[in-house]
Amino acid sequence: MKKFGLILLLILGLMIFVVLTSAAWMWLSIPRTEIQSLVKGYVAIELNEERKPLYSFVSEKPAAWVELKDMSPELKAAIIVSEDWDFYRHPGIDFEQIKKALRDYIQDGQKLRGASTISQQLAKNLFLSHDRSFVRKLQELLITMELEKTLSKDKILEVYLNIIQYGDGLYGIKNATQFYFRNPPSGINSKEAAFLAMLLPNPVRYAQSYQDKKLTDYAEKTIRDIQEKMRVFLNKTPEEWSGEKNRPLRFDGIDPRIIITPEVRAREKRSLLDDDGSEFERRYREDLELQLDDGPVFDPSSLPEIDSDVDAEFSIE
């Protein structure tokens, strides 16, 4: 009996040692130097042979970098309301959404969701792989806490907008607004901003509207939903916002007219059977990974020079 107890203690001690060692390794592996460099620095992006981003931390501002003050209020609002409404209120981890995800999982048997905030998505994109392991998620939480401790909310949002994907090989908000609309981020209106936010769950797949120069049913509905959330977020009355909702959406000067025959509508419904858009309301909480299908390919040399001197201020009460 004593021998059994001794073996049990040894096993317990070994387990504690492994846990503590793993925790220490994860804590020491937090990229504090890189995060600290972002206080006054930037992220440069290069694409590898597979058109995936390679990030490097630099002190000189890259040509495609846009400061938050040079983005339109509508652009910032669209990303926040569609990705992480409570971004300016939570400490980097949205515990309310985590509790809701656990409740949905326990009560309704729904798939357990990641509850990823903008800060968590930034941590994952910059520093981690996209696997779904428990260890990776713990690393993500630790890095997120370091990001929130070191950087301001505005800086986190600025970095996020400048590094995320908006299409096949298309990264960074300046490249995105030039590619789709031939405008600087400071000149993006509410409908254009809602379109860019609509892309984020799967930028290549949802950019089909740009290829076709018309909106799918899903894209049109999602853009309307995002615009309504923007109205509430920006504290606008329905009367003040009516002109924004009716604003035409133009891609590179081309006005996409929505002409849907019964045959086209039936074909689009069939194509959406495996993706009814229901993830839109929960996508920042679900820790989704991008599935890259065929879509518009970004060619930086195709972008014209634009005047980006407009200074649009944005404030959160």
C-alpha cells in the first residue's frame, strides 16, 4: 500500500512538473521584444511562394502603412462592429462571449467557439500558427494579454487593419481600398467599409462580388446588417443614416447593378447551401480559419498613386 502511495505521489509530482514547465515555457516564449517594438514601430509584409504573408517588425513606416487617424470613421466602425463590438471595452479577452460559447456548448450542444477578439486575432496572425491545439490557444491568450498591456487600443486596431487579409495575396487596408475602390482609407464611405468588413471571414471567397461586379444576396444582406450596426455604433439616427444605406456601391468606378433572374437566384441559393451566412453574427467569436478558394488576385503594380493626406479623426466615448 505504501509502495502504491509512493508511485501515486511520483506520478502526481511528474504531472505538476510538466504543467509548471509548460507554463514557464509559454510565459518565456511571449515575444515581448517584438510587441514592445510596435509601440513606435510597424509591421512589414512580404509574400512567400504560396502567397502567404511573412511579417517583420520594422522601425521605418512601410509605404503601404496607414495610421489610424488617416482612416475614415466609417471604415474603423465597420471593422469593429463586425469583428469585435466590445473591442474598446474588454481587456483583450471577451469573457462574456467565452461564457456564452460555453453555455451554448453545454446547453445546446453547439460546436465550442473560440471567442476570438481583434486582439486575439492579431496575436494569432503575427506570432502563431493557425492550428487549433489547446497549447496554441493558451499561447494566444498570453500574447494577447501582453499586447493589451503594452499597446494602446488604437495601436492594436491600427496594426490589425494593416496586416489582415482582404483577398488573394491582398494584405493591408491601404492595398485593399486602392484595389477595390481606387480610394485611400481616408476616403472610404460606409457602404465600401461594410463591404470590406463583409470580406473578413473569408476574403477570397466573399470577394466574388468584386469579380462579378455585382453583389450576391448574401453580400447585399450582410452589408445592410453591418451598416445598421455602424449607425448604432456611430450614434446616428435612422434619418441621418438613410443616405448612407441607399448609397450605391462602386468597384473601381463600376456600379454593380443587382439584376437577379429566378434562374440566377436559384443558382446562388444552391451555392450557399453549405454557407448560409449564419456565421456572420458570430464570426469573430468562432476562431474561424480562412479557406482560400479561387478569387481576385492582388497585383500591387496595378495600383495608381493616390493622395492620402486627408486626416479623418475617430473617437470612442
